[in-house]
Amino acid sequence: MKLNAVQLRLHGARSYKSAFLAATLGAFTFAAVNCNGLTPTQDTTKPIWPTKGWQTSSPEAQGMDSTDLSGLVDFGTKHSLDSLLITRHGKIVTEAYYAPYEAGIPHAVNSVTKAVISTLTAIAWKDGLLDTPDHKVLDFFDRHDIANLGDRKEAITVHNLLDMTSGFDWTEGLSFFTSPLAMEQSPNWVKFVLDRGMPNAPGEVFYYNSGNAQVLSAILTKLTGTTAFDYAKAKLFGPLGIEDVYWRDDPQGNSCGGYGLYLKPRDMAKIGYLYLRDGVWEGKQLIPKAWIEEIKHATVDMQWPLEPGLRYANFFWALPDKYVYMAVGHNRQVIMVFPDLDIVAVTTARGNYSFSEFADLVTAAVRSDTELASNPAGAKVLANKLLAVSTQKSTEVGPASSLSAAISGKVYKFPPNDLRIKSLSLFLGDAWPHYDLETYPRDTTASLMFTGPIGFDGQYRNGELVYHGFSDRFEGSPRVTASKGIWQGENTLLIRRLELGQGEPAERWTLMFFG
């Protein structure tokens, strides 16, 4: 049989991703108590600095309950988490990685990037590069090159950008990204934002706008003489011991302000810990305490019906009634800080959950500010849960198709399409089933090739960590693909494909072969 045609149907295409492209102790971390049931007393008056790596502890040694934390691990399974990490008193008490995601894979943190831009702005202010957060935004740009000038636009301050009250005409939400998409398709992202109309006066209305952060990234470049990424290496990532970092840039070379940063969960926790310690790291004040106090006491109402108590300040979200604040990225990339409990909680994920519910579960696991008695039974439950989530569960396995050999190695080419798939080849006849995928370029760069293994035993097969040209602003990101396939009849192949660390649900490729 000659199989010269294939029809591909792809489900779960990632609208957000199309806009934003967005050594551990094993698959989990916990610490067992000593055989005699005693652990050293934790002196919480002397902060621990995880610059060279995090220490780990049993939950009970830090006043938390292992059984309750195992329930938090279950919460992660229910809500499509890739990772969950809890620190208390400067030590990791729970660390889960949900298969097929693995600890060593950098994760897109999406709008957590905004919180890093905020942090860098605070550092620039402390260092005297920014005279005041009330500085007028247009002072940093050529007014002759900006459309729709007027009193409202002239009044925008850096503070307005940080509080999402700039007043720019913008369309962006949880499931629609009209303005960010248009910004990415423009030749100059910062100009695209600055040219917007002004339906509201600055400070008048909260409206979430990733363009605000892009403008602020450009301002940082003007203030520091370097990109936000390079400034962060010197002033933030370097001091915190964060090394494995990736950050996209815009056509003019500015670091992406609203998204585009990739971090590992342990490094996300370091950023949270810097805030937990009121901006101090190893005795040095990196961030002005006043900056963090403003976040703790955020007053800008986000007007979010799903969680009415949410407030906003300096690109951070806050739940004042829960005594927490957080850096938040699309699909629940979260760094949540509990100042009163000395806790930092981190999640990376592929879907949403209630911030309040998550905060309540973390808070409920706290029993004391000091060490609890050992809890061997609870420790065992937690260890078993952590092992279980790090281990893939096999799904249905179907019989192989007789077409496998006939289609292996063929190159199926596609005309230009919204999915940007240019060609696809399958290799199913050897010990390492895999695919080669070529995509149409978004701009003038060459098309990209992706190769990934396919599991036919009901489990995802993870590929290698690769980097697709960081000079290409659209595709430059760390990528690990994981795929599994099943034949649904003689000539229909279903492939489920995840891009691990991208924070998006699995794609479903339905391939129908015709003679």
C-alpha cells in the first residue's frame, strides 16, 4: 500500500503559547527523622541563605504536618501541577515533580517575569538609577515618535505601569490575548504600547496589561545601559546563586517584560525567599523594604470575580485576608509568600486553581513555629505520595497497525497553515519510535526542526533538553518534548504531545493515513 497522504487534526493548540511561546535528590525531596525520633532544634532567628543550594528538612522539624502536606501533593495531581515546592524557615520541607515533568527542566514562568521586572526596578531605585517611581514614563522616550499624545498619556508614571493603572487601550484576559498578540506581530513592541489610545486617566482603573511591563523593561535598559536580563545577572540572579536562566527578548533587544523568563522551581523559591526576608540576602539589602511593604499592603482592586479579595501592587498579586502575596504567571506559575508563617510556596503547572484554596491548604499544614514530634506514619504517607506522582501511570495500549512499516520514514508536507506545521515524518519501525517535525518560521528566520520520541506502551517518552536559537525571539526557549501514541484502528494514529516546562496542556495529534 502506498501511503502518500496524511490528515492531521490537532487539539489543544495553545493560544497563550502562540502569543507568548511561552541535580535534585531524585523525583522528590523529604527528610526522614533520626532513628531516635529526635531532630535538631531549628534556630529561626538566624536566616539560612540558600545561595549555594537549598537545605531540606522533615516537615515536622519545621513545625508542619506531613500528612497535611501529602494532601497538598494530591491537590497538585488534581490541578495539573508540574511541580510543588514548600519551604519553611529557609529549608525545603516538600518538593514534588509530577511525571513526566522532571526537576532539571527550566520552566516558563510566564507573568512571574513581571515580578522580576518589578524587582529590578526596585533595585534600580535603590541604586539611584531611578530617582522616583513617580517619574513620568514619557520622559524616557522621544515624544515626537509617539502617537495619541495628550494630557492623560503625559501623566503616566512608572508607578502606574507597576500597578496596572496606566490607562492604555488594551485587550487581555485569562483566555484572550488580543493586544499581546498584536504587540508580538509588530516591529517595535514598546512603540506599539506607547502608541495606544488612552480611554482612562492614569490611576483611574485597574486593567491587566502585559505591555506595561514591556515599557518598563525598556526603561530599565535606558536607566542601566544594559538589558533587564544582564542587569538581573549582576544584581539579582548572581547574588541569589541563580545560574540556569533563559529570557526572551523583543525585536529591539529589550528583555521581554511581561513573560518570556524560564526558571527552575528551586530558583523561583529563592526569589520568594528574598521577599520573605524583606529584600535582604546574606546581610545585604537588595530591595528596599518599602517596596515590599507596599506589596504586602496592596490596595489596587483587581476586580476579579473568581477571587474578589485580590489586590495588586508592583506587579505582584495579594490576598490580604489570607496574609499572602504572590508572583503569578498564566496557568499557575506561582511564587506565594506567607510572611507571618515564614513560608514560600512555589508551583509550576498546566492549568488553574483557586489561590485561596491553595493558601488555606498550606496554612492548614502549619502546627507550630517550632519543632514537632516526629511523625513516622505521616512521613511514610508523604514519601509514598511523592514517589507516586513522580512515576507515570500507564494509559491504554492498543495493537500496532500493519501500516507502521509503510509510513516510517516518509515525509508528509503541509501547505501553510495556522499551526505552522510544514512537514512531519514518523519513524515507527525501530527500537526508538520518534517523529521529526518541521515548522514554518514566524518571521524571516529558517524553519525549525523538532525531534521527539514516542511511547507506545501507554507512557510518555521524554526527549532531550534542547535550545532553539535564542537569537530567534519567537522560538528561543528551552524545550523538552514528551509524547505517547496509540493506534485507533488500522489507519488512525493518536499522538499526545507535551512540551515539558512550557506550562500548557497536552496537544492531541490525530493522524489519518490514506493510500
